[in-house]
Amino acid sequence: MKFSQRILGIKPSATLAVDAKAKELRAQGKNVISFGAGEPDFISPAATFEYAKAAMEKGQTHYTASSGIQELRQQICQYYKQRFGVEYKPSQIVVSNGAKPCIYEALAAIIDPKDEVILIAPTWVSYIEQIQLLDGQVAIVDTQDTNYIPELDRIEKAINPKTVAILLNSPSNPTGVMLSEDLIKGIAKLAIKYDLWLIWDEIYERLTYGQARHFNPVQLMPELASRTIIINGVSKAYAMTGWRIGYSIAPPELAAKISDFQSHLTSNPCSIAQWAALGAMKESEQDVIRMRDIFMTRRDLMCGLLSKMPYISFPRPHGAFYVFINIKECMGKSFKGQIITDDQAFCNYLLEAESVAVVPGTAFKAPGHIRVSYACSPDLIEEGMRRLQSFLEKLVLN
């Protein structure tokens, strides 16, 4: 039977694959600790259940508008006005089945075959696959030698006549680093200079720690509104990953096209989940603050433990809930006679020896790294880091 070249070219999500492998091993009775999935371990706020229950009792179980219920889109507009001082209309909002479909729909609305999108590496695994599914091309700007912060001149050098967009994620998955106000303005000026779209993924914008401050590009440069597509959702900040509600904000004409596109894919997001998201955004601010503070404590715990380990280094994350660890010093060493040739081998041996699951950096276009998530309990962090340290201390020169 024939398969399309498009589907044959897809690589499975590395983060979901790691999580699935960990669950499979647990089902076999193994005590696996997984730092793979980017998912809060908290229960969704009480308001989500209250609003969902009320929606079901009222019979709000039918199709909604393709772009989402009006009440939720109005709440999103209110949120952006209060948080960033940026005004949008509900017609500019398209609610979807999570932020991931929002990114795909936005890309589909602006990419033709062979068009290029600039990504900053390390980069989230699904950006690349989605661009390639649309027959687009990826232009990678590497940051491994610049403390994982992109340099403007490198971004500008990556721009060519085929470039249509720059896709940015801050706070970053996988590094947890954040783009500064000046850097965002500099990138915005490049987008204006070269007539490019800016896709701004700020799904982790509520998860920032200490003195770190998140900036929205349209907040900084209102003239950017006509070329910026905002991606956000309730999965991370409100611990609502399974409800599958994300949203995009775009200029009116583009938002209408994205909504039309979605109407042929999914009709609309789940009606009950939309009402649950409305409840979260209206009534769960204190839950968001509480969860953020807990994540910050977990970050400090994990970073403190990692700082005592041999052969590794990492940038201290200022947002999201990941630590991105450089393990290049481990390359060429051996574990019980097995040579560590790359980050995938490192992950395999760590899982086999210590039952700890982590994501290889190659999936993020950053070979020689691993990503660990601290979206889990302190007990799991302490035990998992103990096992990782034990593994590292057993490495020897080949």
C-alpha cells in the first residue's frame, strides 16, 4: 500500500515518545522516573470543573463557532488588555484544540511550498515538523555558542527572498531562557524591514521566575500588530493540558482565514473545554500564581542538585519548567563498557541503568544536550537527580 512522502517524512514527537516509553516501562513494573513530558502535575483549577459542569447542565454540548465561543474570545481580549495593555477584538481570536494546532494553522495561512521560516535553535520539536508538513523550509539560527540567546546579525543573515516568517518562543522550550526587551525590539525591526510575519509563541508567559519579566512584542512596538501572530493557551499556566484549548491572535484578515481553515479541520474546539477555559481565565488567577511559585521552588531544587554533578553544564532557566543540560563532556566516555556516542545513546543508557527518562537534545536541533522537566514533585526531582548523578559518576574514559 502507498503512503505519502509527507507522512513518511514525519518524525514522531520526541517528548511524547519518551513519556510513552516511561509509561510502558512502569506498566511492566519498573520504577521509572520521567522528566520527559512538558505537563504540570497539578489538577486543573476548581473553576474549570464548575464552568464545565454548568455548561453540560445547560446543554451547551453542540457545535460552536469555528473560532470559539464569543465569551471566551472576549475574555482573551480582556486578558491581553489587562496584562499587556494591547487591545484586540474577538474577531481576531481563533480558539483551537490546543496551542499546537494554532501554530500549524497559522503556518498554513502564510506558507507556500519552499517558503522559509526562521527558527532559533534549540527549538521546540513540533515547529520543524509542522513547517515541513506544509512543504516549507526551515532556516536554523543556532545559539549554542551564545548562551542560547540569538544574535541579531545571525538572524538577519538567515533572511533571504524565500523567508516569510520568524517563529519565536519565549520563555523557551527547551532552554527556559527569555528574550530581552531590546532583543525583541531588534527582531521586530528586522520583521518590519524585510516584510516578514512574526509568530510569537508565549505559551509559557505566566511561568517566569524571580526578577525575569516577559514582554509581548506588540506591547513593545504597537506598529508590529499588523504582522504578528500570537500563540497562547491554557495548558501550561492553568494546568489544563488535557482540555486541549489554545488560541491564536492575528490581524483581522488573517484571523478570518485561519478560522476558515480550522472549520475544515475540526469544525470547532470542544464546547465544554471552551467553557472550562473561560472559568480558568476569569477566576483562577490565584491558582496560576500558586503554581508558578511552586514551579520556581522546584526549579531551584533541580538546579541546585544539577550544579553538584560532574561533566554537565546548563543555563539557569528564567521561565517555563525545563532545564537544558549540556552533556558534551560525556561523549566518548563509557558506561559499563558501552561508549556514549551521542545524546540518544546517553538517554538510552540512563533509562536502562537508572530508570530515568529524559529527552535527547538532538530532537531540539541541539545535539549533545538533554532536556529535563521539573513539572513534577520534589520527591521525584530529588530521587531522579540522585539517579542521574549516580549514572554520571560511573562514566569512565574509554
